[in-house]
Amino acid sequence: MRLVLAGLASLCLVSLAEAGSLVVQPVTVPELKAVYGRVEARDSLAARARVGGTLISLDVSEGDVVTAGQRIAVVRDDKIEFQISALDAQLKALAAQLQNAEAELGRGQTLVEKGVTTSQRLDQLRTQVDVFRNQIAAAEAQRQVVVQQGAEGDVLAPVDGKVLTVPVTKGSVLMAGETVITLGGGGFFLRLSIPERHATLLKEGAPLAVETVDGVLEGRLAKVYPQIQGGRVTADVEVSGLPTDFVDARLLVRVPVGTRQALLVPTTAIHSRSGIDTVRVAYDGEETSRTVVLGERHGEDVEILSGLSGGDAVVLP
């Protein structure tokens, strides 16, 4: 029996020596504040109707991804076709008058050569030909303006992005300048609203932790806006892999607003039983169990809120 007990004691001493211990000391950790950020588009632009008329075609809906210059809707004004027809008839009439004036000018030149008419009459005929030519040029320019107005019935996407809202439906009567769709472009980011007492503690470029359904993402504090509204400061966070399925969705963000002292131990040194967390502490060559209250996790370590003091030697497994 004595030999058995001696063997067990030697095994315990060997396991204790192999395990080792860690002397805990206060370390500096970031002070984090949990706030909610909204997923927003960097640029929110409106695709507007350039002419008034009836919306005869609507090619996109909420959530569609579009490219710059893509046709998203067509607005038609029936009066434009009538204006073009009227200008075409006016051009035909002017062309006939010009043809008649040129014939009169030719006969006038013949009569002047024979001495039947005067040079003054010939100058009048030339002036009349120039007037008709200028009228034709003006009518053609006016026709081009009306044709361009008809072409501007195509509503184009101003930038690459995602369609956020479509406040109109097919068949709606629109005025020039009225919004057809609202487009979010320029990428997506998180916008935070933080109490102003933390404004001086925010540093651009600071890393952030963003909690999503798929896990925790690492972000960066990209911009802090100088204007404070309603006692809160606005900041933008850039996140790689940010979920953009739902714009204006809220995500929990932990923002560093300072530093504090904390005691950290490896999570492997924590023993949980019946809802109570304990650690093994070596003191005067003996091991005892201490009940501790756990705080936030910091990587592979966990913060001890109470139960340990600086200088305690925690036995590691």
C-alpha cells in the first residue's frame, strides 16, 4: 500500500511539474462599447425622368443590380411624335418654296443678261433664296431638338449599384425631373452613431469587431464626421465581406473608446461545473480552487472580473 501511495504521489508531482503555472498580472486591454451600425450605400442617387410623359416600360425592381448607363425605364410623350410630323411638313413646304425661289433667281439672271430687268430685282431674288435656306436650317435644328427630347425618354442608371426603391409603377404619369428609382452605389459600409462623450476617443483606422449572422468580421474605422447632431457623432466603418442583402440592416459593432487594466488567463485554465467557474491556484506549494467571475474574451484568453488578484499563480493544464 505504501508503495502504491508513493507511486501515485510521484505521478501527481510529475503532472504538476509538466503543467506549470502562470503568474497573472494586470494588462492593458481596449475598452469596447457595443453600438449598432446600419448598412448603408456610400452614394444614394436618384434616376430621374428627363422628360414628362407616361411610363410605358419599367425594367428593374427593388434589389436588382444595374450598371452605369443601363436603361431602366422608358417615358414616352405622345406630343413629341406630332411635333416631329409638324416639323417634317414644314420642311417640305420650305423646300418647295426654296425650289421656286431658286427657279425665279435663275430666270432673273437670264433677264438681267438680256437687259429686261434690273440688278435690284436680282438682289431681291437672291435674298429670298437665302431666307428660305436659313428657314430650312432653323427647322432642321428644331427637329433635332424634338428628336433628342424623344430619345431622353430612356431613363438611364447614373452609376453602378443596387436598386433600393422604385416609387413609381408602369403607366404612371411623370413630370420632368421626377424620381423613377433610388439607386445605392459606390459600395456599402456601416454607419455608426456614437454618444458625443466618446468623440475624442475615436481614432480613424482603429480596428473594430462587427458581429454578423455568419460570425465576427474585422472592420476599420474609416471616417469620423466633425459635426455632432443630437448629442451623437457619426462615423463610417469599412468592412470586408459586409453582408449587403438588406440595406439599412443593423449590425452590432464593438468600438474601442479607451483602455483599461484587466487580468487575463487562458480559457483552458477555466473549469466549469454546475454553472460555477473555478481556476486552480498554486499557493505555498499547494493547489486550491477559486471561484471566479468571467468577463469578455480576448482571443484565447478570458478576463477575470473577480476571484483573482495580481501576482496569483494560476495552474495551467
